[in-house]
Amino acid sequence: MTKWECQACGYIYDPAEGDVDNGIDPGTSFADLPEDWVCPMCGVGKDMFEELA
């Protein structure tokens, strides 16, 4: 699964790890994150993330 980087703070969303502190199970792809999910580090929305090559 592809990792995604927050363009505001550099946080990396890794689907293999999920975001368990915010109720996102490991194995959850970025596309399957809820629309209201925000960066756990700085609070920006999904639109501020870019896919890492």
C-alpha cells in the first residue's frame, strides 16, 4: 500500500500502521479513510496529503 505525506507538517500516513489513536485500523488504505479524517499531527484535511512515489 502507498504511503501519503502531509504537505503541511510532513506526517506520513502508512496504511500498514493505520492511525490507531484515532480509530483507524492497520490495513486501511488512504482512499478508505473517512472524509472527515484529519492529520493527527497538525489537523489539516486529506486534501493536504500527497501520495509518495
